Amino acid sequence: MSDCRLYLISPPKLSAANFLGPLREALAGGDVASFQLRLKEASDDEIRRATDTLRPVVQAAGCAFILNDRPDLAAELGCDGVHIGQEDASYAQARVALPNGIIGVTCHDSRHLAMEAGEAGADYVAFGAFFPTHTKEPKSKADIELLRWWSEVMVVPCVAIGGVTIANARPLVEAGADFLAVSAGVWEHADGPRDAVRQFNALFA
């Protein structure tokens, strides 16, 4: 049995009211470690409204609610943590905003960036993209060997992201990923989000 867990990422655009149904379905499918709200093109008020609608449902399911990019809003809105990219707020700024929160850092395919983030105190590092993805334009293509190396030498958890689906996930799990970040692979799954989460958890077992 692997220790890998599922890290859900929201669709890039959503209506919070319409998304509540699919979100509840996914959370009912089995263990989900965390849910990241990633709305790159939304206004601050749109992010606030979506968070206020979705966060209580996520947290009630025992799942961490992570906001993308914005430590300030994450702190204001009662989120469990924030995920920052290399062009967003620095780790230090995020930690000031969320002294007790989860802070994850995008590290693309870079061992150097990941070691810097881990040494600074990041709660997890994210590597990717491992597969082609239409959710966002990936800045890098990561090799599965990177997960194997990281899991052997570092204790900071790693997240594998980028085009992850039930069909291609097994090598990532076997290489030592602690979390699989999945978006379209759950929301656009042919049998629906509940069954997608169930299948991911079956794969981890």
C-alpha cells in the first residue's frame, strides 16, 4: 500500500454555486487530502465569494482548503493554506501571512528550487508537469525520476502535478509521490467525480 493521497485542484473557471454538486460528489468518493481553489483570472471579490461558498464544504469533509497564489486572501478567508508559484509571493511573505498554515511551492522540474523551498520550511513542493495538460500552460516538463530522487533524499512531501489521470498515475505513485494533484482527471472523468476519486483511492491501496 502506498502513502500517496489525492490533492484536488479546481477547474480553472467555475461558478461556485454550480460547482458545489461536483465538489460534494468528489469528496464523497473517498479520501481527499486537500482541495486547491485556483482561479487565475478571477477578481478578488470573485475569489472571496467562491471561497466562502466552497471552503465550509471542503473543511467539513476533513479536507484542507488551499488557495492558489494569494497568502493575503488565504489568511483573510480562513483557508488552511496557500500554494505559491515562483512568480507569486515569496515563501517568507506567505509564512508571515499564514504562520500556522500549509504552504506549498511550485518547483517545476527543478531540484534546486525544491531544495530551497524545503530548506525554507515549505510544507510541500510540487513538481510538474508530468503529462500534457489543458488546464494550464505548463512551464516545464518533469521527469518521473525526479520524484524517485526527492522521496529518497528529502522528508518534505512532494506533489506530482500536470495532466494526471487514473490511466497514467501509477508510475507517479510507484516513484514516491506523496500527493497527486488532479483537476480534469477528476472533474472530466467519464464516470463522474465520485467514481474518479474512488478509483484513485483504489490505486493508492
